[in-house]
Amino acid sequence: MKVIMTGGGTGGHIYPAIAIADKIKEEQPDTEILFVGTEHGLEKKIVPQNGYPIQFVTAEGIDRKNLLRNVNVARKLLKGKVEAKRIVEDFGPDVVIGTGGYASAPIIKAGFKYGARVYIHESNAFPGLTNRVSEKYTRKVFLGFADAAKHFKQPEKHVLTGNPVRKEFFSLDKNEARKDLNIDAGKFIVLAFGGSQGAGRINKAMMDVIKRYNGAEGIDIILGTGSFYYDAILHELENMGVKPAENIRIMEYINDMDKYLTSADMVISRSGALTVAEVCVCGKPAVFIPSPIVTGNHQFYNAKAVADEGGAFILEEKELSGEKVSEYIDMLRTDADLLGKMSEASRKCALTDATDVIYANIKE
């Protein structure tokens, strides 16, 4: 079997595609898998790191603020269609699977015209434009959240799967993960990050959190800033007179997210679909801070699905501050019963067989 996986831009599109690809290779080792993305997305680096070949198409999203710029966007889309047609015809896929992002649109259409079986996976509670437009080309639409169904038009195609999470998130032991990361087994660990590209408002709040807990006994703060913000954060902490102590760990990008999530006692993050899925698989209480600038406010609804079950708090960005985040940290740090109940509720929100269900439908 030959399979094209397409999607990208952010980790939320890339890692589910990798999880699906890994499942297919596990079940059918002789399958040929090719990823297709864009050269300016994170997939250019992440996909090869995970052992898969990748090719690129030209693609860019519509600019809703500067309409004149869309003339150039249209040119790129036409170029991308030609590139997609060539890639599909050269590779000859039996199956095309899209996980969202601008790159997937031309490949999905080209795959449909070629005669491949086409599927998409929508990870968010409010679907992106690419997947909504692509529904008509598909045999099945795999849904990460049940609420996404009402935004599509062909319910007979819908299969609720949850969001694919890489298998390493299911198998790690907390003590072993902490040992690998040189984290003290007895400490309360707070893991904060803003998604694969970072989040300025979360980083700003976390600087106050770091100042509050810098050098404190029994607690470690781990912050993934995103590469864009890393130098600025270090500079700003220096201006604040804060020299990070041993219990503060500041990183550009968290490569071993499976180990860090397993090691954490609580998580502070955005609520992209993949982040929510990984947090819940690991059974971690979370303070979710939905991005207010995403389509359909989908991060709020992603977070709400967990908060309604008692596994997370929602802290909207307009209320975000270091003081408020510290309140949640102190609440969970000092209340073992609440921490345990939220951990259990978080884990119950995880649909853990997403890749199995997706593979079964593709095989069928």
C-alpha cells in the first residue's frame, strides 16, 4: 500500500499525522508513506526527525486583513495545484490522509482526482477551513471532538475517533521519565508552554510565576517559550533582576514532550486539540488558556470538553496574569485530593484508541 500523509504548519497538524503513519507501518510494515507539507512549516524539520520522507507544495492561507495580498496568495495556490498533481502522479498513492493546514488542500483534491481513497482527520471542536472544504472529496471524516460534526455537511461520513497521540505517550513511567530528564522524584513539577510556536501572553505571565517561585523548595517550574520568544524572555528576566535558580528550567522548544508531560504534576498551556489530547492521555490536571485569535474560538471548546468533566481549569487570556496562574499552582500543590481527582478526570477524557479506529476504517 502507498499512503500520502498531508498536513502541517503547526505541531497540532503534524503529530497526529505521524501517529497515524506509525500505526499504519506497525500494522503493514511494507507500506510506503510519503508526507507532503510546505517548506515554511514545522513539518520540514519534524517529519524527517520521525523517519519519514517529505516533499513540499507551495501553499498559503487567505489574508483576511489585507485583501490585495491575496492576489499573490492566489498565484501560490495555482502553483501548489500543479506541484500537488505532479507529486500524486509520481508517487501513485492508494490512500491520501489529510490532517489540516494549507498544504493538505491541493494534495487532497489531486488525490481524489487520481482515484486514491481520501480521508481527513479534524482535530478541533471547530473545524478549519481546509478540512471543511475538503469534506466532499473524502470517504470518511475522522473527528477529534463530537462537536465538530455540526460544522460539516455530510454526517454519513463522520467517525468519532478522538485525536491520534503518538504511542510513546501511553507507555512511559513517571519516575523513569523524571530520571531521564534529571528531575527530582519528590518535587511538584509545573510544566508551562504555549504550543509548538510559543505564546507571548503565557510567557509574560510565567515570568512573574518564575520570579515568585525562583529558588523555592519542593517545586520546579519548566517553561517552553518557543524559539521566537526565548532570547527576549531571558533578557526580560535579567531586567527584572531574576537569575533563574536550579528549580527553573527555561527551554526554546520541548522536544521530549512525552517525557515532560509524564513527569509533570500540572500543566499550563494553550488548548490546541493535540495539546489537550496529550495532556489527557497522560492524566494531567491543566490550566488551559485558549488562544482568542483562532477560528471559531475552537481552543475554548477544546478546553471546555475537559473542564466540564473536572479535569482542567479554563483561564481566558483577558484574565491571565502571573498572580492568577500562581493561585492555581498553589491550589493544586497544597491539595493532594483535588490533584488526584483532576488527574483521574483528565485521563477519562482521553479517547485512547484513535489510531486503531482510523486504521480500521482505512483498511475497511
